Amino acid sequence: MLFIGRQRQRTCQTLTRRAFLQAGGSTVLGLSLADLLRLRARADVTGPTKSVLLLWLWGGPSQLDTWDPKPDTPLEYRGLFSPIATKTPGMRICELFPQLAKVSDRFSIIRSLHTESNDHGVAGTIGLTGSSVGGLNLGGNANSGTPRPATGSVVARVRGSRPPLPPFMVIGGKLHQGKKAIAGEGGGTLGALYDPFRLEYDAEEGFKIPALQLASELTPDRLGDRQKLMRSLDSLERQTDLLRSARAIDEYRAQAFALLTSPAARVIFDLSRESPALIDRYGRTRFGQSCLLARRMVEHGVPFVQVNWSDHVEAEEDSGDGGWDHHYRNFQIMQDRHAPWLDQALSALLTDLESRGLLSTTLIVVMGEFGRTPKINDKAGREHWEKCYSALIAGGGVRGGHIIGSSDQKGEHPRDNPVTPLDVAATVHHCVGITSEQAATLGLNTNGKVIHELF
């Protein structure tokens, strides 16, 4: 559902100056969205993957308690859970994921990921952009340089948009550690034009769109009067420095405001149009419903969709909102909450996309910023571990039922075929058809290598 906020300081008959500036100055409405829409005409990237779906497990899941169990290690490493067989011979995952085990032929697992930092903020920047440049650590210290663009921003830049939706959408609030926002979620050196369009989920109100929190009197029905809206905009244009200094308003302005005025656009966010049975299949959790909404966006041609498991890395008990940062009570939280929610939502997403003929053209990446220590601490938890972790990859031409790389006996280090987040980014580029020449043109020369074993 759309959430229309409150803003009552009124300076003209239909729109307030402040409300319009809020909308027009955002990176997804007004002139900025108009620029995004123009990209569609210029985009010439045609890879086999039409959409990328990043499920960002913020906080760092344990590799041993998800996709890389170690049953032959001592108890203080392997933990309380056992591996189970999957549909794929030889592939075993943690017993907490029985539904995913049944569809293992639809995904592959990378078991040899490693990164360069065990700080959530810096590792998060690396995971989202492929580089630590500009990353902010927990102490607020920043690495030198401007953060590179998020992978979603790069895809948005070269793929353009499909009206009425922007090309890069994030479901979830801005990412934090210790209540400090991290760097690297947006356009970076490409500019704020390529920041994501963000939606936030509220258990009572449904999905909210912060950029659409306009005046309370501006209901969707009133905004449906396009002619009246345009007259108001024309009037405000004569008053507003922002618009006077911008390029001429043309036909793209109407498309830019489609999210406000078009019922056809608004219904995309309305999950009540799905059957109750399908809603239940995804799980009536924030993550489950976010995955269902992501599938609807993929259906409508959004090139890059990111679903954040949580906004904060911390659990609720640490004033967070249920992230994967399980320094204590890891096994209880995994068994009672995180694993069942992920197992249900991800298995439903895979089968739903396949049944609609979308899995082969939708690349799904499921990962966090790092893993957890193989050795369990004295609080029944696991600490940060950047030296080896796992990810799940599916769709978009990826072969199902394969394992890429392996970790050593205790899951502490890659044993073979080490992979970095930059390699994951290079693989996304490959799938959507971004060539190295195009990346270089954008100033995004990388040393990442495509993970060819996935295909």
C-alpha cells in the first residue's frame, strides 16, 4: 500500500512548496526520475538476465549454520544442528532448511567467500559495492575516497528504467550498525541520481514509500486529476528556484509523477492482489512479504531489487530489529526465527518465480557482509568472521545443484577457489550483459572475476 504522510504548510492552492521540494528533490521523483526514465532510451545492455534480486542478510549469517555445515568437527565448532541431505546428491545443508533442501536443484552454493574486514560497516560497503573505499567503521572513521556505486546503481545506470518504476529499488530502511548508517548503498561516484527508490515495511500499515510522504490533503484520488496537478506544478515552477535552475520540463515530467497519479503503478505495491494461500506460502513476516513484493517488481521489469532482512545488524534485544549479528543465543534465534523465516520465504520465491517462467531471467543472490566464527563463544553465539563464509545463488542462467569452492575442515578459511564480493559483482555484471568496456566507460574498472563455475 502507499503511505501518504502529513505536511500541512501550504503556500499555493494545491501543493505546498515544502512538499513539492521534498518530492522534486528526491532521487526518484520529479526531475531525477525523469532523468532515470531517459536512460531507458539510451540503454543498450542486453544480457540474458533481465532482473537481479539481492537478498541482503544484514548482520552476517553463520556459514556453519546455513550452507556449509561441519558435522565432523568438535561440538564447540559444529554447534547443535546437523546437516540434511538435499534433492541434489552430495549437497548437504543445515537441517533448519528442509524446504530449501527440496529445491536444491534450483540454486548453487558458494562456500569460499572471503572479504577484508570484520566491521559491519566496512564489510557492508564491500559487499554492496565490491570495494572498501569510503566505508565507515563502527567508530565513525571513514576510509578515504568516495564510495563506489552499489551494484544496483551500476545496473540501474546501464539498464535504465521501465516506467512507471525506477530501475533500482530497495525494500527496507537504510542499513545501520550501532545506529550508525553505513556507506555504499547508493550511486556513489555515479551521483545521487542512481540512488535506490526505497520502500519500508510496517506490520500494521504495509509498505510505505518515504518519498511519497506528501501533504495529507494530497490523496491518491486527488492526485489522479492529472490536469489539475500539472496546472499546480506550472504555477509552482514560476516560484521555485529548484525548477528554474533545472532543465526544461518535458513529457518525462508526467512519467516522473506516475507513482503519484497512476492507479496502475500503485497496484504494484498492493499485496492484497495475491491469493491468501500464496501470501501464507511466503510467510507473514517482514522478510517473507518483502520477497513477495520483490517478485511483483521483477514481474514489472525492475532491473535490480534489493531486499534487506533488517535495517540494523543487531537483534531486538540489542535495540535492533532482528539482524543476523548473533554474538549470543545464536542457536535459539536460528531455530526459532531466522532459519524458518528464510527457509520459507526463499523456497517460496524460487518456486514462484519458476512457475511464472521468471527464474531463468532473474538472478538471485543471497548473502551477508561476512560470516561467523566457526568456534562458538561462551554466550552460545558466534563472533564476526570475514575469512570464510557462504552465499546462495540461483536463477539467471545459474546451474542448480552445484557447490562452488570449499572451506577447510572447520570452516575457517577457503580450501579452494576463493571468491570475493568483487567477484560476485563482476558475475552480476556478466549476467546482465555489462561488458568490461562499459564498466570502464563509467569509471568502474574492477579486478573482479566472473564466477564461471556457476554457469
